Amino acid sequence: MTTLSTTEAINAYRICALRSALKLEILGMKKRGQSAYSIIKQEFGFKGNKQKVLEQLQSKIDEVKGNSK
């Protein structure tokens, strides 16, 4: 079991969880409450449809992972 103890690790995990939720929304799964798509758009200011937002989020994740190495 892995423990995430730093703020950066927790934020990175949250972004990955949002990416996974957005992938499921693209496939048609729905959730109660605010969608991952709207959370991501609000938080990061991305524009476009779900697929474009997913691509932008993946670029952001790659950027963060590149800086952490």
C-alpha cells in the first residue's frame, strides 16, 4: 500500500483520478453531482469538448511528471 504524504503527491493523484473520470465520461458513464469535465475546465481553464480537454489534461500531467523527475 502506498501512502501519499506530500501535497504535490496528493495533487498529482487527484489530477490522475480526474483524468480517469473524464475518460469514463467520454465512454458514456454518468455521475451524480458535478462532472469531471466541468471540474477540470473550471480548475485549469481548458476550452473545448471532452476529448480536447482530455488531451490538454494529459499534456499537463506529462508536464508535471517531467518536472518532478
